Amino acid sequence: MTCKERILSDAYADAIIDYDVSEALIEVPGPDNCIYDLDDRYRIAHVERQGQEELSIGVYSYAAIPNLYGLMQTFRAENLIDMGNLRIQEPPLSLQGNGVIIGFIDTGIRYQLDAFLDEEGNSRIFSIWDQTIQDGEPPEGFLYGTEYRREEINRAVRSGQPLSIVPSTDENGHGTAMASAAAGSILNQGLSFRGAAPKADIVMVKLKEAKPYLRDYYLVAEDAVAYQENDIMEAVKYLDQMAIAFERPVVIVLGIGTNLGNHTGASPLGDYLNKVSAKRSRAIVVCGGNEGDKEHHYMGSVPDQVEIRVAENTKGFCMELWNSTSDTYNVVIRTPGGEMTSTINFQNGIDRQFSFVFEETRIYVGTLLVEQKSGEELMFFRFQDPSPGVWTIIVSPSGRERLRGTGVFHMWLPITEFIDGSVQFLQPYPEVTLTEPSNAAGVITISTYNGITESWFPESGRGFSKNNAIKPDLAAPGVQVSTAIGERTGSSMAAALAAGCVAQFMEWAIVEGNAYLVESRTIKSYFIKGAVRENNIVYPDRQWGYGKINISGTFETLART
């Protein structure tokens, strides 16, 4: 079996291995395993599942098991909102993203749409890496999927049957909507549609969906779109290399996210985004998610009783408890019928399984006294066939901490799209609800507001990060945003519009030679200087970050200096 076949096969488990960890997941590569370098920090492994122990954080490190990420969209109607970018598209600045690449990691793109063609009918799409198509050549240095370059895409666009030449498309529409909001234009119809950076070039990575074994492990709803962390990291690497291959600045935009993780950006994907975002001529824009009003985050201090309401017909869900203090806790789970589990504590590597007399539910609990990336204590819960009603998680101090009981802990349920049914905390905490990887320090994190009413979008994730780092960085409109395939709402739309503004700025800074050394951090600082701030809000704010993006305001600030 080839390495490519192992990458695609559900019979092989995927793992992210950190070179800095002394206990690697696979100490001696076997003949049936596929292991290769992502960069000088991480390796990706594809290991035969047969004969391996069951997947758990106790047996394998938490970071080694790829997390799953979903689309950050909601289903409403929208229109394009002006963030000051239309003003600078016109003279004297005339910044429309010329010479800049915007890279998307998403559901693909409907490349034949007029919105992605220039005035002469040529495609503005540099390339598409479709990870789901295996009968063509992958990009150089990668092992799976098929890459389509501009020459092929142009030939397809001019033919009567484009999909017979370039069979990649976007069945979902999410990636197409993001690309058109950021960089779309219909120039042959009198600019009846125009994105934030209508002359930027586009690169799209269409992610392959997560393997069934990982979907089962995370108990993801059958109809949910879910992507693996390692595939996303490969996509970031591909887009990062575009800056060298085409000698152009690159904006990478992510409209995906997850609720799992410690919400400080401490993950393999977060680490990798920080590394790429620090490079000159790169910028990474990440949406903050739509979990602000979903009642999926709880913050408490011991002793405490956490109540979780589970609706009828919920097939399963997972949940995490993170503790960053020196305290250690005991946990007991009480069913809706009143049955209790035995005490669970942070015994590293010890997995517990529970079943009940009067409930059909099975619960699996994995524990880590010290999680690899964050250094924090972690409990990972998997509820299979949970009984409807109110479940109670009883958290109490243990051992020598019994007299103190002052530790603060956080719990997160999965993003809404991943739950087959309805699960909420009865007393949720609406802050610290930005989805990962938006808590990564180096990226530009975008929250969402309604540009029509100028009001906060209630679904938008809120900061700060769990370690009180300032996130989000800025807010952008994401409600009723016009795209080439209709109107869309969600934090992914806010990130797309923000990415278009970043492309405009990179045209001025790098293509026109006004500030050659910019990267994510410096662009963020420029945008903060031009952001719109209200007199009645103290900034940085948990919802608005440093204010609303206004790129016109950024250039007005530059003009005054």
C-alpha cells in the first residue's frame, strides 16, 4: 500500500507528532506506516489502526490526535457592507488587491463563475488544490489530492464543459461565498458585484473530509462537515509556499473553527499559524466563530455543580474540562435519573468507562494531569446515547487542595454543527467563546457585527482568550453579506471581508513598495490605528477587540503621520 493510500484510508489513523516531545507516538516507524515532515517542528504520521490501542488522550497525547474543525456559517440573508474599503478602491489610492494572493482553506470554489474572471475573461484563480480528487497530480512536495493550475482552469472556463477538464467544484458553497466576498467581481456587468479586493488573485484548497474513525471518536453528527487538523496544516503549508513560488504577498483566511482545545491557541495548528504569520509578506486572518450565544461554555470554581441539558434524540457528544491552576479536582457525574459514577480524578493515562442500571448511556473519560501543549490538566468526556434531561458534573477539590478549593476551571461543548441534537449548559458563560484557532497569538482574529444596524452580532464568539490575551483583535461586518451565490451570514463572512481589506493594504505596502516588511502583526497594528471606536466602550473589548475595521481610517492615520 502506498503512502497516499494510507493517507486516505480509514484503516490508518492520522497523528501529529511534535519533535519537541520526548515520547513520540511512534518511536520506531514500521513498514506499514507512513511518516513525513510537515516542517522542522511537526511530523504527520499515518499508522495502521489494527493492533493499536483504542483512541484516547491517555494512551496517545491529546495534541497527537487531530482535532476536527467545522464551517463557521449560519443560514440567513445578507448584503455587502462598507468597511471603508470601497473608498480606497477608487483613486487616488486605487487599491483593489492587485499583485496579492488571497488563499482559502475551505469547501472548494465554483471557479467558472463570472465573479472570478478578469476583464478579458481569464480566471483570477492561480491554483486549486483539491484534496478530495486522487486521479491527478498532487502539488509538488505533497502526497495526495490533485492540483489544478491557472492554465488548466482557463481552458476549462473557455470550454463548454468545464468540469470535464477541471472536475473540482464546491458542492457546499461556503468556500465560493468566502472567495467572492473577499475577492470577487463581475467586471463585465458594470461592477454589479464587487468584493473587498476585486483584483486580487485567488488560491483555493478544498479540504478532504475527516476520516470516519475520527468522526466516531469525536461523536460528530452524521450530516456535519468536519475537517482534520493535519489536513488544514498541510493546506497552510501549501498557501505559505505560494509567496515564494509566485513572489507575491499572501493572505491566508480561515472560515473554520472548533470549540475543543484550551482556548489559548496552544495546539499544533495554532503553533503552525503563529510560525507562518511571522513571515514577511504573509498575513493570516481567522474568524472568531458563531458560538457566543450557543451556551456551550462554562466557567466555574470548585466546589461546583455543572448542569447540562440534553435534548431528546441526541446521539452523543464530547466535552472537555480544562484546569490551569495548581489545584487538582475530583469529578462525579450524576445522570438525569439520579445514578452516580464513582469518583474520577486526574490520573495521567487512566481511562474510565461508565455504564448505568437505568440509563443506556455510556460515558468514556480520559484524563491528563499535564497536557502536552498547554501544561494544563484536562478531562475529555464522551457521552454515547445520552439520556435526555439534566446531567450534573460535580467538581470538588481533591487531596491536599480540599481546604482551598479556589481553582477556576472551564468546560466546552462542541460547536453547534457537530452535535446531533441539542446540548447546553444551564448556566453558561458567554465570554471566552472564540473558536480555535482564532486564539493563536500571531493571527488577525475577527469578531462579527451587523453592518446594517451597526450592532453586535449575538452569535459572534467573544474574548478574551482563556489566559486573558487580547482576542478578538478587530470586528468586521458578517451579517447579510453579498456574495456571488447569494447572501450569507456568519463569522466566516466577516473574516473574508477583513481578508480583502488586508489584501488592499498589502498591495499598498508590498506591491507598491511602501512598507516591504509587513506581516500579520504589523498589519494588525496598522488596522488598530484606523479602527472605529465608540465613546461608550472601553477598548480592547471582549466583543469588539480594538474596534471595527476601517481601512480608510488606517490610511487617514498614515496621512497624518
